[in-house]
Amino acid sequence: MDSRTIVRPKDKGKTPTRHFFDYFNERVPANWKEPALTDYDGDKSYTFGEMADRMVRLQLLLEAAGMRRGDKVALCSKNCANWAVSFLSIAANRGVIVSIMDAFTGADIEKLVNHSDARALFVGESVWKRVDINNMPEVQLVISTADFSVLYARTEVQENAPAAAEKAYSTRFPNGFGPADVKLPTDNLDELMLINYTSGTTSEPKGAMLSYRNISANVHFSQETIPNHAGWNEVCMLPLAHMFGMSIEFLYQVAGGCHVYFLSKTPSPTVLMRAYAETHPYMILTVPLVLEKIFKAKIFPSLEKPLVKFLWNTPVLCKIVEKKIYNSLMEAFGGNLIWLITGGAAINAEVEKIFRRIKFPFVVGYGMTEAGPLICYDDWYNEVQGCCGKVVDRNELRIDSPDPENVVGEILVRGEHVMMGYYKNPEATAAAIDKDGWLHTGDLGTLSKAGHLFIRGRSKAMILSSNGQNIYPEELEDKINNLPGVVESVVVGRGGKLVALVFPDEKYNCGNKTMAEVMEENRKRVNPQLPQYAQISEFELVDKEFEKTPKRSIRRFLYK
């Protein structure tokens, strides 16, 4: 790493939002032969020049296949360098990217592709095996993210597109594609860039519509707040189909000239530690459960030793232990760490307390898909215990409360990060964004006089898995409630696993089985219908109906 000093512009937060391709137009030529994208657990790797060349070839393929400005192109694949190249190629062609989790079932993927009106589809090999092209009648072209071959062409135009694209490439770049040819479009900040589905595999789809401005404002804020450089590495472990992984682990990193390593499989703490040790990242973005597992494995056992515990609780001498823990963590995270960022769920208070005490560069942020994703962030040395930063530049935040500092209220945000609305869902859009432009997050909090946000509760039921997947329990409950012997259910997260609390039908005829046996059969029946990350580990019977609000909604906060 060249430097660990963060130098920020003097006019931070005051300049107009820069298109993220504006950064690319500068950094790609400047870092032409430097590494850009690498599959950590594969053999695919691109320099910035190779990435740009592949982007323009794919852009010409889309163009030859009849994909025009504003056309929707779906992208459904595991995390990999080719996912990133596909994403950038669609954007370079001025298309609208439809990002879909590759862990969804085939039927769910087909449903979201159809709802988005996608005309083309980039897919991974495993996804292609799970979907039926006959169930997606609007799709004209299917391209493999494994090798960019055409898997399906609906018409002769699409069938001839690869040859036409090669001819166009030779005509436009007779001497080859070079640094001077990098001219990505930057005049479309207020056009739709992305449809990201926050839910809808079993219910009415909610595809968050994010403009180029929404995404660019996130990248611009990140570049102003933590400018990064060529030679710095990043490990992308969060799903690229989610906004945090897409915007902060990928776009912001490449915009600064960094080298991104992609983990294609759900990473265990052991795999992550190996990746960090080998790549020496300057920044790590993760979820609380992963940090807590690492702490339990590496830190807590040593703190339980009598001598260490004595030193830890003794003035002056405690500095010895604090330094040892700091060095141990820094080594575990690769040795070059400047920023460790987490969010999405509450972190264990004891873990956070230790991070703060040893002055580790640890940040708790706050965001959501509908804000592309950043809402709150602050430097680690300014954060206080329990907070998740201050509202990011070019946005404003308020608490819907008569006394925001002391009385909990809903968190509202307004500004350049806030989405355009939900695709083809005006009712959901009206419920989320009011007439004054405030996005109602559904989360509850208080705001200190200094502007620090404290999350006090989640009015939404979303569960964050250990590998960054958003799980919407209502969607799982829709399926569970249709199973034999089930009256109603509540899905909760426990120690990284999902448990279904079930109120059974006492009149159900179990035959020669117990109700517990029936529920275990139900569990085995429903799991094949669910994504791998949303598998139910247990059906737990409850002996009375769940408590309800006057509107007959279950009081979820009562159940854990």
C-alpha cells in the first residue's frame, strides 16, 4: 500500500455530484495495466485495460442485438469478475440493469425478469439450469457470465449479434482499443440506471428504481470521505445484487483504481481470514454476525484467561492487553486495514465496546437499498458507542418525533441518495416516499444534538443473514402458513439460523404422528421452495396465538 493517510478535498460535500463513469474515465486509462477485477476462488482476472476492452465488446454485442438506451437487462449470477464487467457493459450501453439474486429459485427469477420487462439476460451457469426461457417471453437474448457466449437468441438479429459486434469493434477501433478510447457516458445522471428487487419472490414485487445520480452520489461521497488509490486491495464478500456490495465494495473501489477480489461462494470466517491474509485489504465491509464469530474465535477466549483478565481490568497494565488485541485483529484482517465497516443489523454491544476501547478503525454505518445504500456514516474516531454515524453529504435526515433527541420516532431521509420509487408499484412508492420527498425508512431512532443517529428499533421485519443477504420473513411465512396444520407463523433469526415459530391447528388430524413430526415434515417440504440462504432450521411450536395489534398485525418485536 502506498499510503495509509486519508486526504480529503477541502470542499467535501459542496461540489455537484460526479457521475461514477467520470471517475472511470480518469482512472481506467491511468491504471491501464494495473489489476482491477479478480476471482479470488477462480482463475478469471482483468487489468483495467482488459476490463475496458471487454466492456466495449459486450456493449457492442448488446447494441447489435437491438438493445437501446433505457432497455432493461437482467443480471443474475454469483459474485465474480464477469458479473462486474456485465454490469458496467449494460451501463455503458445506457441500459437499465435489473439485479437479481442468483440464490432465488428458478420460478422466482423468472417472475422478477418478467416483472422488470427485461429484454436481455446475463446468467450464471447454475441459474441457466434452473430457469426456463419459455417462461420469459420478453427476453430476446441470454448471455453467459461464464464466458460471455450467447446461450439463447430469439431472432436472427440476436443470433447474428456476436459477428456483427466483432465487425463493429474492428471498424471503430482498427488499431485496437486503447486508453484514449475510454469515453463512458456521463450525461445521464437523472435517468433510471438500476432496478433492485428488495422483495417480491412470493408477494407483490418491489423493485427499487435507482438513478445514475443515486448511485453516483454514493460513489462520490465515498471517494470524498475515504479516497482510495491504485495498489489498494478490497475483498468483495457481500452479494453484488445488493446495494452495499454493488456500490461500496465494487463501484466505489474501481472508481478509485483499486483491485477488487470477488468471493463467489458464501464465505465462512475461515475463508474470509485466508482471503484477508493473502490480499491485505485496506477496507473491509461485513455484517455484524461475521465480526462476532471472529471475535468469539480469536479474542474472547484469551480474555477469559485469568492473567489476561487481570491485566485487562488493571489501569496502565491494561494497555498491554489492548495493544495485543489490536495487533492480533490487525494481523487477522491482513495487516493493511484502514477502515472496518459494518451495518445492516445491531452489533453485539460487548464487541463494539472492545473495538472502541482499543481504538480499532471500526465504523457502524446505516443504509438501505432505497438509498443506494448509504444514509449515515462517520469516521471511526468520531463515532460514539451505539451510534451509526451522521447523515451523509447531499442528504438530510430527521426523526418523526416531537423530541428527536429523547423520544423515538421513524427515521426519514431526503436527498440525492433516495430512489425514484418502486417499479410499476405506485402504491408502494406512495407509502415509502411522502409528498415532500422524505423516504420513510420504517426504522426507529433518536438523533443527538451533534447529529449522531441511534437506531432504537426496527419497525420492519427484515433479517440480515451472516453473509449479507436480506431475508424478508413475511415472504417465508406466506409459504409456511399454507402448510398442513399451520394456523400462523413468525420467522425469527437465532444465532445465524432461521427458526419458524408456529401456532398449530389443534383440530388438524395428525394420524399416528405427533404435531412435532408433522412440522418437521413441513420444514422439509418448504425448504426446497426457498433460497439456500433462507432455509428454515427448525419449526418451533407455540401454545397460543401470536399477539396482534388492533389492525390484527402480529406484534413481531415480542418474538425472538
